[in-house]
Amino acid sequence: MSFQSDLYSAITAHAGLTALIGTRLYPNDAAQNATLPYIVYYEFATPREQLMSCDIGISKPRIQYSVYGESYADALAVADALRAALDATSYMVIFEDERGNSDMTTGLHRRDIDVRIPHVGV
């Protein structure tokens, strides 16, 4: 199993988060007319450390999770559940940044959470 699919499975198995979003965790873009609330995520940087005389050993992907809700309170509740789901994974999750705003394109309320997740492998 790849890191990405393992992380997706761990997050979507978290009861607190799935109670709020079900399976509405989308890579890169949300489904057309997706039911609220939902999360869109994408990996926007993946620095890698190469160990002496070995293949690339440690990846440090930086992932942005954008939580969308009809109200800002909805977005905050899902963001809280997402942080709990990430903390419950077997990975060391480093929370780097968090911010909230209104999405000018859709008019929806949004909360962005940026994390870095170091792990062995590609």
C-alpha cells in the first residue's frame, strides 16, 4: 500500500471525521456539486532526503487540506475532526499552518490546514 492510500484510509476510518463528511475527502478537486461539508487535499511539495549510498530514504510531503462548509462553524468543526483524524494515524504529523477564509469563487466558508508528514519511502 502506498503512503497516499494508507493515509487516506486512516483518515476516512476516523469515526469523528466520517460522521461529518462521510467519504467526501477529495484529491485535488471536489466532485461537481459535492454535498457540504467536504475536504479537498493536495500534496504541494515533497522534499526528499537521500541517505548515503542508498535510494531516497525519507519523504516529507507537505499537504494542504481545505475544509469547505456552508457556515464557518461547519468548517471549524470539520477542521477539528480532521486534526484528530490526522493525530490518530501512525504517522508523525507536523501541523505547519492553519487559516480560515471565505472562498471567493464558491462563496463557501473554508479552513485550510497545512501539514508535513515525514515517512520512509517514496
